[in-house]
Amino acid sequence: MPENPVLSESGDSADSADSAASGESARKLPKTFEPGSFEERWYSVWESAGRFQPTGAPGSPRFVMVIPPPNVTGKLHIGHAYGRTIEDILARWKRMLGVRVLWVPGTDHAGIATQMVLERQLAKQGIDRRELGREKFIERVWAWKREAKDTIQAQMKRLGCSLDWTRERFTMDPDLSRAVRHVFVKLYEEGLIYRGRYVVNWCPRCETAVSDLEVIHRETDGSLYKIRYDVAGVADGATVATTRPETMLGDTALAIHPDDPRTTRLTGRTATLPIVGRQIPIIQDAILVNREFGTGVVKVTPAHDANDFATGQRHDLPAVVVIGGNGRMTAQAGEYAGLDRFEARKQIVARLTADGRLTSEPYRNSVGHCQRCDTVIEPYLSEQWFVKIAPLAEPAIRAVEEGTIKFVPESWTKTYFEWMRNIHDWCISRQLWWGHRIPAFTCPNGHVTVSEEDPSACPDCGGAPLVQDTDVLDTWFSSQLWPFSVFGWPERTPDFLDFYPTDVLVTGYDILFFWVARMIMAGLHFTGQAPFSTVHLHGLVRIGGEKMSKTKGNVIDPLEAIAEFGADAVRFTLASAASSGATVSVERGRMAGSRNFATKLWNAARFTLSSLEGHSVPADLEGRALSLPDRWILSRLSGAARNVNRHLNEFRFDEAAGAIYSFVWHELCDAYLEMVKPVLSGREGTDEARESARGVLSRCLLDSLALLHPFMPFLTEEIWDKATGRSGTLIVSPFPTGEALHNDPDAEHVIESVRALITRVRNYRGERGVSPTEPVELWVAPGSPDPELAARIRAVTPLLQHLGRIPELRFEVPPASAFRDVVAGLSIGLRVKEAASESGGARVEKVLAEIEQEYEGLSAKMRNSSFVDKAPAAIVEKTRRRLLELEERRAALSGGRS
RNA sequence: GGGGGGUUAGCUCAGCGGUAGAGCGCCUGCUUUACACGCAGGUGGUCGCAGGUUCGAUCCCUGCACCCCCCACCA
């Protein structure tokens, strides 16, 4: 034990071996609170002491989380800080509760997103990635990745995240890449991965396929064009409606509904494709054509529309690709070849209009945009790899139905089911360079081999060399394995055996489908176990009710916020803002509020430590005679501790933060500290009372620090260090759970009554417009609800006199000349010698009016026999008591008014 | 087209069967020797609108209005 700690903690379990006892270096807290002066120091103390690594025997109770790996695209924003704060609160709380905690850090290569960042960077230097070549480009991405990872890591350390950095992973680490390859091969062998030519969502700017989820649909004002096609033998031809007229160049049929009388005359005929002149059949298709919609005739463009593609399959139609992967018209588009698709649209519309074949009307429809670059998505016929998802979805649905996995808040369950039950196959190939290369190899004879090891020759024909597929996998293909790939799976490593499955997954609801659902499917399919038992889906951070955006200038950079308010304040703000809703509103004002709270705690600690320094402080309070305020604050403390634990169990970080906040500020600081000042200073009470108060104060401070530690780790550790001398051990000290032992309703009743009396005395002064120091006479007489109360309060007379500045306090029936009222059921009288005014009168009138109104309402209730008969007896009784109270108060106030 | 969420004090949000809470703001006082990033007191709400259920509704149900989000092969 280092010398001169101000306090020794009670019930310790923390080892002190590594206490960095700094000798005589100030055990006192500096007068001003400067978070920047100690935050980073504590982080390295914890980290170097191995506090973030799980300790204890494998098999003993543990709590495991994996971080949602941030993209290595840049730096973290306040939304990341929010999610990580929640996780760190859980990690620190569980650690202090004595379970082995492991929280695994890492980053995601984020294929398309990162590639785009690099492409933009290159573009600034006037370089196109194609000039650079695949290998050189990827080298550059790796360099970028290393830098981004360091930035992200530093940010999370600044925030205080107790992540086990010895286990940090990256989705493209060799072992994680092996897991990806293993999974691909396995699914391929199981027939759950297939390759084929289909119409997929294609981004012409990124020049890659994307999945359905990566397409953002937005309502857009456009036009609905009607184009007339000539049909031999039908005078007015056939008119089709389309929003994408440029695709008509690729039409290979028109379709009608077999039972639509409007189009019967077109049955079996042939139409002439305008501009192109191609003869195309008019087919009947009840699936594609809606009898109720439009003109009843649909153009069929198998290469540029998923529905049309399916129709083409049904009717064996050719597919003509007229828009290329780069968004420009192909040679098949004839005279339009080389034009951008939108320019082609313009020209074709002009041409058809001139020909008298086209009319248009304003039309609003939903247009798909690339999630990453916002380019309009083009349905595009191409060769891609897909995961057959239904067989994987089924067990994943069951796991949630059966409660193996539960969502918090529970309301997400329905959304999850909704999506899972309507799930489509997943396009996993991306025409990118950055990512996991698809392990498929083609021999000169066209045989495809998919295997975990690179084959040297074709297993079918012995042909060589083999050429690997140039595509990479969707980034989520590797992220879905994260909860087990981080532990070295598919090897059965000690970490995998010890820490999988994990316990809680915390993430934003925006990646429920992208990530959470796929982890559940992959986890169940490959490990046979749900990857986690609880998914906490939190809301997305908004700044002052508005979506964060750079153009609005309301972005909060976590590091800037930390520099301004301190990491603890930022964390506390985020935790307090957490709610079960879809948005989490953060405001600068709340950051300042949290900073103020940190300062408050700092000053309370300064006061406490200076009051205790040099005195004996009993660590054990059992068997000691405690004053009413002592008993009261211990009771409130244990209540606060119980509430904090309860709320954390329910993922209500806002409520948990609120519980400890109001205890520390409004009960410990505003009330208890003020109550014990005269005792501590020696002006009141016995030596024994003084010693007890010191013990209680010490307990309150240490327990408050512990309760707050998950929320404000740095500040609490700093104070703890000064208070106990046990450097850096709060992080592993026991978390208060709130022993029922200290639950003391009786003390609470008396002290709350005293506080109510004091408040009444103070606002009486306010009403009279006299100074807060003006002496007041107070009479207190027993009231009806608790005849003992006056006597109980009499026992703490000095307390009441001190706090209320009441030189003359009499436990007698107040004289008629005094101002009369009823407070906490006690009949009281007040008198001030020198009232500056009688302005209290108006207020009394107002109060009386309020009382009258409430009285009327309640007595009407009591007169209502069905209320008295049907309402629970306790409610009726409560109402009756309240009426009595109102009556007494009304009598007192109107009697004392003269 | 389907689904979900929201509408509570000037602002940002909690609460969700027994006539409303927090933080910030605002008003009035305070060098009450831990803290002005403070202390004390106070102001402020027909809990979106209309019905219904109930002894009783901000809270449950129905409808409406406005807002937000998600899903969807809306030619």
C-alpha cells in the first residue's frame, strides 16, 4: 500500500501490486479540473497492466463482444463514438462485476468504400487506377489502410474503449481471409453458391455489381414516356409506357396479357422496333403484364430489366445489351453508340417525338442510386456469383423465433422477420480490386475449379495454366464471419473454444440486414451456434434533431469534442442521450452539461478528500451509530446502485446515467454534503458522529466513483487514485450493487420531510422578498398522516436550523399571528421580522386556487360511487389522504393570511 | 404498394392507466470559504386533433392530420 492515501477502500479485491505509487506527489486534487491532464495517462496505465485482456480460467463466467469493425475509409464520427461508448460501458461494468471480459477490436477493409476513397485521392493527382494497375493500386490501398487503422485506433483509445488490442483483427488478415475462402468453398460445394448470367444492380461509375441492399431508392420527378410501335395489320400499332426510353434499343419483344380485351387484336403479331427497324414478336405473358396498368402493352428488354430478363427466359428471347458497364451506349445501340445513357435518352426522345411516336407526361417514381457514389443504378446483364440464401435464412429465422437470439429493443424482431422471410439471393461478386479475390479458377478448357488451395492444374482435364476469377467478394461476405473469424475459426483455436459464441452485439439498426442478419445466418450454418445471444440495436446520432451533414456544418468530430469537453463528458453525453428510439439527439449544450457534471464530481471529491485528510476514516460502517442524514444518504446510494444495475441490464444507458447523475449532484452534493458540513467542521456533533460521517462520506465517494466509472472512466480513476492510492485499480474494483442492508425507508421519510421544510422556509423568504440570510421563526406541530414525524424531526433540530437559517425553531402549535401552512403533513408556522413586502399574498392566492381546483377534482371522484367501488382500495385510500392534506393546507393557508 | 416510428415545457428529449419529468434556456436572489462549469428559489405544459374503452387516459383502441425511417421486380 502506498503511503498517504486519503482513504482506504472497503471490501477490496483489487491487487495493489502494480499501484504506481507516486510517493509524495500530490495526493491532493488540483483546484481546477483539466481532463486533458490525465486521460491519456490512465489509458496507458490500464493497457500496460493488461486490464483490457480477459483474466481467469477458461470456462469461468465471461462476457464477450466483438466491435462492429469500422471501415478503414478514414476516421470515426460521433456515431461510432456513441456505439463504442455503449460497448465500453457494458465492458467496464461487467469487468467490475467480476466476469472475464473480452472485447475484440478490429477494422473492416470495406471493399467498395475504401476503393472509392483511394480512387478519389488518385483523381486529385490526375491518376486513374487503371493506369496504375491492380497490383500497384492495391499496394496503395494497403498503405492507406495502415494509416486509417492507426487513426481509428487512436480515436478509440482517446475515447477510453477498453478493447483488447492484443487481439486486434482486420478482415483481410491472412487467417480471416482463410476463413472467407473456406466459407466460399464450403458453400460452393453445398450448392449454395452459384454463378450465372443475370440482370443485377450495376453502378456505372463504380463499374461493379452491387447487392439489392446497396441500392438506395429515392422518389424522383421524371417522365413517363409513351412510345408507339408499328404493328403490321394493326392501324394504330402498339403503344408502350416506359420511364427509360433509351432501353428500347434493346427490346426483343412486346408483351400483352392473354386475357386483356384491350390488346387482343395484337395477339400473335409482330411489331417493328422504331429507329432500329428490328422485327420483334408480340408475346403473351400473364406474369409480366398487369391488366390494370397502363396501355396493356409492355416492352421487353431482357438485358436491362430484371423482370424482362425473367420474361426473356420464359419465352426464350434474345438479350441485347445496349448500355455498357460504363454507362455508355454499346455498339449494339447503333448510331447512339458511345453516348452516355442519359444523353442517349434525350436524343432518342427527341427523335421519337419528331417521328410523332412519343408523348410524355410528368411522372414520379423511385429511382435506385448507388449507396456509395449516388450514381443512378443500371440493371445490367452480367456474369456474377450468388449465394442461395433461403436455406440459410430458415434456421436464422428459427433462432430468433425460439429466443436463442433476442433483439433489444424487441421491436426490431418484426423488421428482421419481415426481411428474412422475403429475402432474395445475394449477389456477392464485385468487379473491384480491393477485397477477397474469388477462389474460382478456370482452365484453358473452361473448367471451373473452386478450392481452398490454389490449384496448379485443372482437376478435370489437367489443363494449365489456370486463371483466377478477377472479381472480389462483397465486403459483407467477410464481415458476416467476424464473430468467429476473429478467433481464428475455422481452426478450433483456444480463443474460439473459450470465447465463441459471443454475448452481446451492439450496433446501429442501419446494418441490421447488411450485417446482423448475415452473421446470424453464417454463424448458425458454419459453427452450429448463434454468434451472440443479444443484439442491441441503437439509434443513429442526430445533432440537435438534424441529420449530421458536412454541408449543414453540424458535424461533431469526436476528437474535437473530447478536446473541448473531455472524453468523460463526451461519453456521458452519449450515454445520457441513448434512448430506445431510432434517433439519438446530441447537442453541444449537453456536452457542456456533462462537463459541468464532471467538474461537480471533481469538486465534491476535493471537498471530501480535504475533509477526510488526516482523520481516521472507518471503512466498515457495520455496527456504527449513524445519524439520520448518514442513513438517508446510504439508503439513497444503495437505491441508486440498484437502479444503475437494473438499467444497464436493460440497455437503458440514459436511465442508468440519469440515476447516478441525480444521486451525485442532487443528493450527495446538494443535500448530504451540506448536511454534514457542520459535523465535519466540528461545529456540531460528537467525535463519534464525525467519524461516522467521514466513513459514510468516504463510502459515498468511492461507490459513486465506481458507479460512474463505466461512464466516466478517466476522471473516476484519477480521483480514485488520489483517494485510495491504488493507482489504476478502479477499473477492476467491485461494482456496487446496492446492498438491501442500507435500504432505510424510515430515514428517507424523515430526511425528505426535513428537505421539504427547508425548501418551504426558503421560498417563504422568496415570497416575502427578503434576503436568504434573513432569520426566520419556524413552528412545527404534528400533523395527521404521521403523528411521530414532528418528534423525529425534532431529533435533528440543529440540522434544520443550519440549513434553513432558522434561529428560532419551536416544536409547538404555531400562533395565529404566524404565516401558516402544511408541509410534509406537518402543520407549520413561519414568521419573518422584517418583511420587505407582503408580496407573498398573491402567491398564496394562486396556491389556494390550485389547491381548490385539485380539491374539487378529487372530491368529485370520491363522490362518484363507481370510483369508490371499482378503483383499487390503495388508490381510493391515497385519494382520501390527499384530500385530507389539501383540506389541512387550505385551512392553514387561508387562516394565516391576515 | 407494404411495414415501422414519431407528434409531451422556448429548445433537445425521458415517461406511458391514478390530473406530468430532466438537461439546457428564462426570471429573482446569492462572494452560504468544494464547485459561478456554482448555490437557492421560481416561471413555464388543454401531453398533435376527433372519437372510443375504463371508476379514471398523456399512457390502451379506432380514425384523422403532419413529420421521419425502412422495405418493394411502381412497365
